[in-house]
Amino acid sequence: MDKKEAPCCSPTDKEMSCCKVESIISIDNRGQMVLPKEIREKAKIRAGDKLALVSWEKAGKVYCISIIRAEDFSRIVEGTLGPTVEEVSSK
């Protein structure tokens, strides 16, 4: 994956910041939330898109929840684990 395609939270990209409050959203009584239109447009999220919800925990408590486009998440995992898998399978 070339650097232009790398998502901002790529573990190898030290130049970009990952955390920024974009919006405060509410959760309704059914546990649903709405991503604001401005964020959907900025992120180019469309109806039917698949998103991966990733959480970071510390001491059993969730501190951060991130939503990443599924195909981007797949590339992140492949880029991170691919070299490790190749190394292990070559032994």
C-alpha cells in the first residue's frame, strides 16, 4: 500500500494525528446512533458501505472506539500481518 492510500491511523504512519473530536452524537434507546451528514460526506461513507468497529481496551475498560471502512481495515491487517505470516510460513 503506498503512503497516499494509508489510513491516518496506520501504525506505520507517524506523521499524522489520529484523534480529533469531529462530533458529539447520541445513542437512542435501541442502541442506534447517526453519523452526521458532514462526517459521512467527508469520509465518503454511503448507504450499504461496510464499516469495521474497532475498540481499544485497558484494564477491561473500553477507552476508544474507531470506525474504519472495512476494505481499509482489511488492507491494514494484511499490511501488518502479511510480512509476519510470510516469515512464519517460510520457516
